[in-house]
Amino acid sequence: MVGDRLLVHANTVGERDRGGVITEVQGLDGGPPYVVRFDDGHTGLVFPGPDAVVLPK
């Protein structure tokens, strides 16, 4: 849902988790893909994998 946070856990030692706000939902019934504005300012289309968690606002 728009406004929820997406957290992508790092899968490599030394990398940081990435987080951002879902700004657009492009899938059916609220599913992925999502357009996410990450905390570093980058915006991208994300097809979240098993290392990702959606945190409701």
C-alpha cells in the first residue's frame, strides 16, 4: 500500500539493509511491483524477493 515502508535485508556481509517508502503500487490487488523512494533519495521499480519485508505505515 502506498505509504508503507519496504525494508530489503542485505544478503552480503558488510552491506547495509535498504529501506524506503512505497510511492506507487503497480501490481494487481496491491501486489508488486512497487515504486519505492529509498532513504538515500534513489527511486526505483522493485519486485521484492524473500529478503524484503513490507512494514505498514
